Amino acid sequence: MRFVIPCFALLSFISLASAQSTKPSKNPDAPAMLTTAQFVFVEPYVGSIYDASTSPEDRDAVNNVVDALHDWGYYKLALRAKQADLIIMVRTGRSSRSYSGIHVQTGRTDPNAPSPPGTGLGGREGVAAGPDEDLFWVYWQKDGKLNGPIWQQNLKNGLDGPTPVLFQNLKEAVIARIAEQAKKKTTPNNTP
């Protein structure tokens, strides 16, 4: 049973990734959402930064994007996803990767289990596969529901380094939209 669940998650991700396009959303409000949002949260596309099955590369990508957002200062970083206007999901490219390790759980567990309540220990293994390009997808969150992606790009090695290219591309898109909005406000209306 432990093998079936990771395989199902893997197939779901591959289906979703292949269905996504690399073009920005056709939602006409998407650029406006990027400029009016205040709070942003960054997470791996699958799992959590604290999940043992999350790759070290994905953790590094999340941390690099968070640091770049902090340095830019346009958005405030939310401590939790539910507090954010925008959710940025990242995934480093890889054809496939297997993982294994030990899973330690604290908190409430099955009271009929042989271990004391509140603890759990077990093995963890699985396989992750998907596109070989890095993914950078921005979702808009409203009333606890994700909408989008409202902006997305995929690029080989696009999440590498302390200021990832995919982050820079988002930053440039937001700055261009701000300039466009400012230009519209200063252009006189030509109607009689």
C-alpha cells in the first residue's frame, strides 16, 4: 500500500504538469493581481519544505526565491499559505528521482498502535518524476481557494542560484505592468 500512494501522487503530478502550458494565464485580471497583491508564500509544487520526501533541490529553490523576494521588497512574505494573496509554487526539473528515508511523526497517532500516543516512526520511500525544466507557477488565492496559475514559466535551470532567472522574469513582468498602469494614468483621455 505504501508504494501505491506515491505512484498515484506521481501520476497525478505528471498529468497536471503535462496539462499546464508555459504561457501566462488568459485571465485578464492576472497582471493586475500581480501588482495589487501584498502577501506572498513560496512552497514546493508537491509537498512541503518540511516534508522528508521534498528534494533538497526544491528546498534550495524555495529558499532562493524567498530570499530574492525579501531582497526585492515589493511583496511581504506570509508566514503561512492561508495568509497570502499569491502562492508561488516551484519545482526543480528532473526526469526522475527516487528517495528513501526515515519518517518521524510527533502528534496524535492511532491509539491502538503499538507505539505510545503522539509518536510514530517508519520507513519512507518513493519516486518523483516530471518535466526536466524548472517550474515557477504563481497562483492567486481568494477566500482560501487557489486560482490559476495566473503567471507561469518553465525553464531549464531557471531556479538555480541566489537570484533565479524565473524569479527575475516575474519581477520584470510586475515592473512592466506597474509602468503600464502608470502610463495609462498619465495619458490624457482623448474623448470629447
